Amino acid sequence: MRRILFEGLVRRPLTEAPPVADDAALAALAANVDRAARRRLGRSLSIREVDAGSCNGCELEIHALNNAVYDLERFGLRFVASPRHADVLLVTGPVTRNMREALARTYHATPDPKWVVAVGDCALDGGLFSGSYAVVGGVSAVVPVDLHIPGCPPRPMQLLKGLLSLLEAA
Amino acid sequence: MSALTDMIAGEAVPGHGGCPRVVVNEDGWRLAINQLSAGSWTLLGLWGDTGAVHMATLAEDTREIAVVTIPCPDGRFPSVGALHPPAIRLERAIRDLYGVVPVGLPDDRPWLDLGFWDVQHPLGKRRDAPSSRVPYTFLPAEGENLHQIPVGPVHAGIIEPGHFRFTANGETVVRLEERLGYVHKGIEGLIAGATLDEAARLAGRTSGDSTVAYALAYAHAVEAAAGVQVPPRASHLRALMAELERLANHFGDIGAVCNDASFSLMHAHCGVLRERTSRAADACFGHRLMMDAVLPGGIARDLAADGVDHVTALLQDIRRSFPELIELYDNTASLQDRTASTGILRAELARQFGAGGYVGRASGRAFDARKIPGYRPYDQLAFDIPVLQSGDVNARVWVRIREIEQSLGLVEQILNTLPSGAVRTELGLTAGIREGLGMAEAFRGDVLAWVRLDDDRVARCHLRDPSWFQWPLLEAVIEGNIVADFPLCNKSFNCSYSGHDL
């Protein structure tokens, strides 16, 4: 173990350079976010991830944000275990009927000010699963959405760009 | 006619691809149930259809697979779960989706229908859902000083939703009961009537972490129904994708198990290996998870021109850095203290439930769909199925470690023997009904797919996740362990919610 730890000290970091914020996402957001809240929160956001019906593909890429290559926490962004601690809900999946109430309750348990980021093509409008008896639709059918990050699933770098644009605008 | 279907008095369905299918009367169905409960057969799947219920079985002695069908025109059939517990949740799901009643089923609570849908029996005779929801009663646990801990459906980590109801005496778990179905998307309903390629996209999103395996199982079923074989280059590249998917998930899981024991160093290093595997997959096939890469008849696109170089570099990287990590895992006493002898799954339960993947293999059950029924190109490649006996969290980690080593060998063989030529063939479907069964080995176990094609559309497709036969065992495994060890046990199983809820 000592050797692995030592190598960690002398080796070049694996973490990649930060991406520039996604311009389109930034524009989409600018209209929705209150600047005053940004000043109050400072340059830090706590994120609560909610799977509202995803196939778990988006979860894999959200997980990847925490690995050494993307290292989300260097931007002051971190995942928290409870909506009570969160500023941002990161919601994936078409919202299933079986998860609609849980998503709404999670939203209401999150203190204001708060933002909702819908992740993945399904989260926009239900995607491939829209029209099913078991699916409500996109995330905005249940809670107000501030930003949508497309992709099936979005690559970690796209997620990072989207979240950074939230920071810039928030 | 195989020995297995000889045993069952019934009418063989001509032209069923992948394995025989026999339509039986009630006596034949009961004979099948007796074979299952006696342990001579293993249940591979149990699903509803219009006016019928099918079960897929594996004969333990001859290793033959068959589908047994009971017509149920009056909406009833003898319950398999009454004598064979692994069928209970499957039958609860059949009743929710089709409205068909398994007579004698010991648990009459719903399973996938949590009371939020507009319709009842969405795949059978639909009717409007009742206006009020029936409260769900959890199974009782009685005794002094017991308390309940409800967890979920929204969990604390970046995980899928599901509800766990723990009953504990102090720190010790007396009973765990799972309640799933939260991410039920109605995939089988959406697939009915879809084109072959649309259905492939849906099948590949049943459980995103196993997208290659799902698309592969579905493609195997369609190809069995159509009676075609894919070009050799396509089957080789499919296997390359499947092994990359296995590698990525096993790296992720090993790291995550260690992280749940608060040993984040392993998590960090395994996370980097997972990332490198995803990037190699992306460079080779244009998608980090390789979604929509496998299609009926072959694969969507050929390996990128520099794909072999990317995979070769990945293999070198893993071979250089992974042995150190294995050593680190094995020589860290504080980590071993958490994983060894924690969450033991008895071999008898693994066998009874037909548990696949590392869950079965860590408890002595060697089943692997790459060997039985087996599919190309694995019949031309050399690999072992690692099997351990101790059945604890540690054994489930070690099976993954050994499987990574096997997958590295497989990828090398695939690259060394990669044929040239086409990567997709025409299915040449003519008008009419065709049926087929296919399987594929995902990282967490065997995925089963069954299709009925009507001309060039999918009339019915059933997809059975390995988790159906693993989730119930997690309840057994945690009993007598402390609450704080649940994350370890759970992560060592890493069952799919989406694949199960469908």
C-alpha cells in the first residue's frame, strides 16, 4: 500500500483540465436562475441525485464524475446523501408512475433556493419510454426543471459542462 | 426430440428456435413444478403471454434447456411458487401485468403494480385501476425489542430506487424485506409491436450497465427465431464488447465494495481502471457503454480502425496496475475484516434459486450462459469459470477478480483470432409467426430473452434479468448480520433495479 500511496505523490495527476462551460446550456439557464441566490450560496453546490426511472446508464456516468479523472469536487460541487442538504437535484430517467410521488416529495424536502437539473434524453420527455402506461414523461412533468443535459447517457464531460454552467449562472 | 421434452407429455411447438417448446396440460405443468422443487431442474424464467404462461427450465443432469407452456384460457394456472419459492415474485409480476391468477400462490400481494398506474393488468385484459390504493403490508417479524428501519425508495447514494424494510434487534438484522418495482417502465409493453431495431434499443435499456448483454440476449433470441447465424467477425466483436462491459463493471464493483468498507484508495484506483475501459470502448465502438452497438443479425458498426491499438493499450495498462490492487485488497487486514465471513450465501440456496454470476459462483454454482447453452465465439475460446465455496462478500469480490483475469485472456484471444468480413447479415424474415429463446452472460449473471416475431415485428418479448434470482437471496444473506454491513452485502450482489423492474 505504501508504494501505491508514494506513487500517488510523485506521479502526474490523472485529473483532466476543466472544460469550458457549455454555451448553449448557459444560455438556457440564464433566464431561469436568480443571481441573488448565487451570491448567497457562494461558489459551491451540493447535489442530490434522484433516479426517477432511469435504466441506470446515466447513474454510471454520474458516478464517473467522482473518479480521479473528472474529480467533480475540485469545482466545489459534491454529492450529498439527503435532499435536506442539497441545492441541486440531479434527476435521471423518464419519471415512472411508481416514482412520481417519491420525486415530488424529494423536491419538497429540498430547501430553497434550489435548482433541478434533468439528465439524459429520457429526462427531457420520457424519451424511448414515453407513451408507456407506466411512465409519466419527462422530469418537468413533475417538478420545475432549470437545466437539461441531453445524451443517452450524457458523457461525464457533458455533465461537467452542464453543472459548471449552472455554477457560472447560479 | 430431447430427453427433457420426452419426459413432459405435451405438444412440441414446431420451429421454436434456441430450444424446444412444449405445450402441456395441467398434469404436465405439475410434473415440471415437481422437477423444479426436487432440484432436478432449475427455473430460468417464468413469464406471461396472451392466454398462456411459459416457463424456461434447465435440466441439471443433461444441461438441456426447454420452454414449457400452459395455456390458461380461463385466466388461472397452478402456481409454481407454491412448491418452488424462486417463482413467487415472478408469479406476482405475471398477475400484476396479465391479470392471470397463479392458483395456490402463497403471497397474494402485488409486486410491480404499486398502485400508481391508471390501468390494471396492462399487458392482459386492461381495466381501469381502482380509485384508492390498497396499503401494502410487510411481512411480520415478532419478538422483544425489535425496531424497523425503512429505507428508500430514494437512497443516500447515486443508486437506483427501491425500498428496504429492515427489522433489527439493536444492530442485528432479524429480517429484511425488499419492495421493488419503482422503476418499472413497461418495457415489454413498449416492445410489443415494435420493429426489430426499435426493440433492440429498448432491450438495450433494460439495465444500462448490461446494455451489451441485453442487446445480445435479445439478438440471440431473434436470430434463433429467424434461424440465422451472424458473420464470424460480428460474433467476435460482440464478445469483445461483452468482455469490455464485464471488465468495466467488475472494476466498478470491486472499488465500490471497498468504498463501502471506507477503503477509498481501492475505490479511486478501480475507478480509474473503469474509466480507461469505458474510454477504450468509446474509441472502439463510439459509445462509452456501447449502447445500440449489438443488433439482430450482427453489430451496428465495425470496430474503429485504431480499435485494436486502444484495446491492446488497455490490456497492458490493466495487466500492469491490477495485480498491485489485488495485493492491496488481499493484504489489508482492516478491509478483509469487513468482507470475510460477512453476508454468507449458502450453496443450497444459490442452487435452489439458480443464482447466476458472481452471486452463484461464490457459493458453488458454476452456471455460465457462455458455456450453457453457449454461443459463438466462446466455443472457440479458452476460459474458465471461477467458482468458490465460502459464499461471503470476500468470495464475491474474488470471483470478480478471477473473472477480470479470464476476461483479459478472452480479449487477447478475440484480438488474435479476429476474422475479417461483414459484421451484419440479413435476417431474411418471411411472413408468419416465429419464436426463439436466447441467453447472454452479463457481468452479474445470465440474461434470458424470449421473442415471438410476427412478420418483421416483435409481437412479444420477455427479458429476464439475473437479479430476479439474486434479490431474494440478499434478504437471506443479511439475516444475522449487522445493519452497518448491509451496504457491503448489497454492493457485493449489485443487483439491478431497472433490469428487475423492467
